[in-house]
Amino acid sequence: MGTVLAVCVSEHKGTPKRNVGSAYFEADWGIRGDAHAGKWHRQVSLLGAEQIEAFNARGADVHPGAFGENLVVSGFDFRTLPVGTRLRCGDVLLEVTQIGKECHSHCAIYEKMGECIMPREGIFARVLEPGTISAGDEMEMESLPFGV
């Protein structure tokens, strides 16, 4: 079980997201008002708070949304969850669709630190059931994929 610490959105792709505290997650779309929402497999991005804290301990000085992540959650090491894992946060049901991503261009974080944690630590999900997620909400793993 984990706790949502930040809910972040941006109006344009390629820009850091800002913590809005609460947002509505639309089924098969993503976060209402977020540039990355749409009918595709990377509707919502998640990153563990502990991974951000460890990166900051090395001098990064980044805040929620800096990596383009939508949800910052404490209590999960997301990279260990297999694709197909379902996560429940209140009414919202998310299904993990991708672990990490390829970094095509080096962001300001990479330029400063020589690396970025989102490509290896972040995960992506699609929204199966809609609802609102707010900072402070609990998130739990509802199920693992069949056969795991």
C-alpha cells in the first residue's frame, strides 16, 4: 500500500508538470486537462517518492512533476511491478502498461545530473475505471497479471 503525495499535470508536452493536488482520471483517456491524455497505453505516469528522494540526496533538487510524472506515490517500487498489474486508488483503477521508457532527448535534469530516473524508475498505466485522485489518497495493488 502506498500514499499519493502529488498529482501533477501539464498543458503542453515536453514541459514539467505542476502539482495540482487533485485531478479527475477519465476511463481510457487519462487525466482531464493533461497533455499526455489520450487513447493510448501511456495515459498516466507514476514515479515512487522514495526514488525521487534518493535522486535528490545526490544533488538533483527536483520537485514533483519535474520528470513529467503524473502521480508521485510513496510506498511503491514501481519498477518491480509487472505489466498488467492493477492499482486501485479510491474509485480509480489503473493498469500498468509499460515499465520505464526510452529517453530520446536529454532533459534539463539529465544535463545537470548526467542521468534521469524516469526512464528506468517510472511506469505508465491506462485508466480502466474513472474517478478523482488527490494527494493523501491511499493506493493499493489490486491484482497482478494472470500467471504471476
